[in-house]
Amino acid sequence: MEILFEKIKNRQAVIGVVGLGYVGLPLIMEFSKAGYNIIGFDIDPEKTEMLNRGESYIHHIPSSRVQELVNAGRFEATTDFSRLEEVDCISICVPTPLNKNREPDLSYVVKTGETIVKNYKEGTLVILESTTYPGTSDELLKPVLESGGFKCGEDFYLAYSPEREDPGNPKFSTSTIPKVVGGITPACTKLAAELYSSIVTSVIPVSSTRASEMTKLLENIYRCVNIALVNELKMLTDKMGIDLWEVIDAASTKPFGYHPFYPGPGLGGHCIPIDPFYLTWKAREYDMATNFIELAGEVNSRMPDYVVQRTMEILNEFEKSLKGSKILILGAAYKKDVDDIRESPAIKLIELLLEKGAVVEYNDPYIPRFPSLRSSKLRLKSVDLDEHTLNNFDCAIIVTDHTNYDYQWIVDNSKIVIDTRNGTKKVTKNRSKIFKA
């Protein structure tokens, strides 16, 4: 342990990052700035080739930053996982989706562990960052890594440190977000804490990998439940003729005991729609029913249906049927100003509208076409946004409130605007065209 500790302290350790997406790539940039040599691993050759050319495939990470990374001469991306034997520390940042039964799919984590064993280097520190349920590190990954006859805490070291990336958030970066770390043994925690303290402003050690795994789930369950609360209130206040956005703004003036959450057309992204169900799945092992989590998931999953129902009601006021109406979806990304469509409520919303016979197209400046997704077979391309396009649709639905949308111009040139994000709050003219959903 002491040899690896000194290598980390002196920036002589070689870092391996498995998974070069929204979590892995920012992590690599911080390791590079700290002076480490890094090898990035991914199964996608297009990604590794782009990175080695100094090109970014993530919108909020400009290619200039990737080019700086490459020019520094301390980074290389590869699909050759045999090179894991060259690294001293490995951060695992692979997907951990849910399957169709809402059960954790940890196949990527298991395969990564098996690959590490095949290319084992004595004394390696392995850190899992992918979101998962409490017990994954010690019950699943540790046995995989020990299957080669190695002992955790002696031959290799294992810790869990949840990713806390918030793509597109200009206020926080990887280096400024505190890092929670929990190891299988005290030595594992010490090594992981030393590694991360070299790239982030604050490291918070906890007693175990399970405590660290649970920390991530608590953070996102907190958000999921509170978003479900305001989504339910949104459906109620619409019937009551009350503008919930105004109510939230008013409540936010209270300087204590209140934190604002905002309604929307549903949840999206790789965390909030998925993470809570890791815990509901694990809770069954302890004969526990996680009622709050299940109810929150039910409310949030109903929001696309609610938006479709509101769209039908609004079109009906203009003596139009949803069937045959031309609907323009504004924004397909799961949140504003990012190019990530994973679990986006726009997917479900478009599918529901198509099922009911509407003619649907979308515009999103960050998503020129729908990527291939396990959750959807939609194959759509973003249409140009101009006066002719807007006038050609019976209504436009704001699903993602990108900041570069000119909402006054959109309202001026649309027949009807259905706003699910309060993107039109600053619009001053033609407000009679705006309807909330």
C-alpha cells in the first residue's frame, strides 16, 4: 500500500478510466491537470479515435479542452483493454441502466471487473463510480476481482466514490464538487481519498462502500420525491386555476425551511429516473416496501401522459383533434443546454402523441438526430426552426427550456405554445397563445 500511496502523492501513478462519457471524460481532464498520466478505455472506437484527434463528442466540453489534454502528452484513449496492466489506479465509469423490469443491469460493471482480473497488476486501486445499490462493491465487484486468487486490501484495493457530475451546470465542475469515498478496508479508503484529494477541493471519507453507495442514492431520491411532489401539485393547481410557477417563486422568498423544486413533463437523464429504483430493488431483500420512492416514480412517470391530455384539451378549445394535428416538440434533451437524450421525457411524449395519431416533429439545437437508444426506436431528425416551420404546426410544445431559444419569437410565430417548463415566463407579447402543461 505504501508504494502506491507514494506514487499517487508524487503524481507518478498511471490512471486508467474505463468509460469515456459524461463522467469519465471530465475526470480524465482533472487527472491531467494534476499531472498524472492517463489511459482512457472505451469499447467504442469512434470515441477513442475522436479523443486522440483532440475532438470532443460532448457539447459542454469544447474540443479545445480535449486538444489541450492531448497536447499535454499525458493522455491516450484506447479500446485495447489489455493495457489495464499498465495502470496503477482504475476508475470505473460505465453505464448501470435498469432492464425492462426496472431491475439493475450491472453487466458492464461485471465485465469490467472480469477484464481487470485478466489484465491484473499487483497493488492496483479500483474505484467504482457508476451509480448502483448498496452492496454492489462488496457483494458483486469484490468477488469478481478476487476470482483470480487475489485478496482485497492486500493484493488490490477497492473503493466506491459516486460520480456527482451535473452536465451543463456552469456553477460546478468536477474539481469543485466534494467527493465522497468509502473503501472495503481502511487502506482502500486511504488510497482512494489520497487520489481524489489531488484533483478535487474536498474529499469526504465514509465508513464503507455501502455508505458511499447509499449517499448517491439519497441525493437523487431526495430530488425525485420532491419533483414528484411539485408535479402532483402542478396537475392539481391547473384544475384550480392557480399558476404553480408563481406559487413556487413566492414560496422561495422564505429564507429558511424551503428549497424550490420545479415541475416538468417528466424526469430524464442517467440518474434521477433510474437511481431510486436501485434501492427499491435492493429493499426487497430486506422485506421492505419503499413506498415514497415507488409513489414518486409513479407520479413522475405519468407526466408525459398528463402533457398529452392537456394538449388534447387545449387543441379542443380551438376545435381541433389531436389526431391529425401537427405537433412540434421544442427540445429533446433531458435538461436544458446539454446534448444528452437519455431517459428524456421527450421520448415518451413523442411516442404517446404518435400513438394517438398526431404528426410529430422536433427541434433541438443540441440533438440533430435521435441516437440509437435501448429505450426507444424513434428515428427522427431535428427540423430547422424558422417562421415557416412554426407557422406550419398546429402547436409547439416546450419540453426542454434551452437558453438559446428566443421564446418571444417562438410565441410570435406559433399558433399555440404549450409550455411545460415555464420557458415563456419573460414573454410580454401574445401571451394569449401560451398555455401551461
